[in-house]
Amino acid sequence: GAVVSQHPSRVICKSGTSVKIECRSLDFQATTMFWYRQFPKQSLMLMATSNEGSKATYEQGVEKDKFLINHASLTLSTLTVTSAHPEDSSFYICSARGGGARGDTQYFGPGTRLTVL
Amino acid sequence: KQEVTQIPAALSVPEGENLVLNCSFTDSAIYNLQWFRQDPGKGLTSLLLIQSSQREQTSGRLNASLDKSSGRSTLYIAASQPGDSATYLCAVRQLGYSTLTFGKGTMLLVSP
């Protein structure tokens, strides 16, 4: 199957700092990428959808100025958590969809565990 | 607004048993439904994707069915193994949307 990577896999930072998480589709071009967050024992909650070269579409309740998403190329999307606070600690997962021969399947990255002290 | 419910929330079975995980959704106007597996602290692995026009999909010991009119899907796991222990998530993509709505998952434990 398709491979999606995330970097870093785990990050610990101090309150007030910004953290950037990268999501890459390694063997296909991702026309659409999605960012989710997941709290312990909870399901995935969609944060935003991004299409290459255009602004991300954020879900209701997600602060676009706090969670900056950039989808600069067909293989890379980044999520920057600005001025992180302890309540931003969560598991962040990206997914990518390529369309075409890969159809409608979303391929998920391994996730990034963010801990804000 | 689409809501996805998975029952049971947790399931523990001995190795070798056949089992069924359930997923229900409130809006039957779906584009497709997907089953995922998530190991602790890891991302999601896609298991099966069923288009709205399909009734079932099979992959190895896994069989997923879809009854769109009643808003239900089941994931059948045959001859369960300890390696099947994980959380299984059901996700629905609604017609006209590109996003997925996830259930909370069923945490499966298969004991040797």
C-alpha cells in the first residue's frame, strides 16, 4: 500500500513555543491531505483539509491562526502549532489521498505525539 | 450531521474465535465506508473500503459488509489471532464531501 510518513514521531516542547509537523506522501502525489487530532481513547477529529497550492479548510472550532497548515507541494503538508500550550498536547495524524489509480482511499501517517510542558 | 457509532467499545476473546464488530451511521447518503486498524500509539492502517454500491469486501480473514439503507456495517474476523489485538475504527465518507467521520472504535484483545 501507499506510504505516508510524519516527522517527528514524538516531540516535547515548552509552553509558548511553536512546533512544526511534516507529513509526506512517499510514493504518490497527494492532491488532498487531512490533519486529525486524537485524544486518549477518543476517535480521530478532523482539524482541516488542504489541497495543494490552496488555503486549508478548517473545521468548526479549529483556530486557523493557531494551527497553521501549508500544503506547498503534492508530497508535503506541514502543520505548525503556534504558541503551544499544554491543552494542545495530543496525537496528531495526517492522511493523504491521491485519487486517480489510488481511488478514494485515505492513507494515514504514523502520527506525532505532541507533549507541551 | 453524520454520526458513527461502534459497538462494542471493547471486546476480549480467546484465540481462534470468529468475531463481529459493528458500526452504525445515522445518514445513509454515504459515498463509502472504510475500516481501519490502529495499534497503540500508532497511525491507522486501512483494512477494507466498501463503496456505497457494494455489499461486502473481503481480505484474507476479514470480511466487511455494508447495508446502506439500514446504516450498518460489520467487520467479521475469522479465526482470530493475538496479532489481531488492536483498536478497529469505522469511518464514513458522506456524499459530496471529501472528509471522513470516524467512530470511537472497538478495542479488541485476543488472548492466546
